Amino acid sequence: MYKCPSNLYVNLPARRMVKCDVMYKNFPITLNQKEFEGDLIQLDLLEFDIVLGVDWLAKHGVKIDC
């Protein structure tokens, strides 16, 4: 667990901005019984368990089939 840089903010929908306090570097993420690593930023959101960004999805070659 790491302290986030003091100037790191995340823009959320509805023009809401949240300051980052805690970051987890190289945190293990298990999807469909496969383990990946990612740098996670802890945010006080009740709506989501985890949000994976486009950069993380592209890095791991994720294909989204809707």
C-alpha cells in the first residue's frame, strides 16, 4: 500500500472529482481463474467493486464482446 501523490484526482461521471489517498502497486487481480497485476487506486465508491481502465484492458489484450 502506498500513499498517492498529493495532486492525484480522479474525474467521475456527473462532474464529480475524487482525491486519491491510497494506491496498491502490482496488486493481483483474478479474472476467470487467471491472475493479472495492476496498480489500483482506492476510492470511496459504493457503486463499483473495481473499475478497470482502458489502458489496463489494452495492456492485457482484453476483448469485450457485447
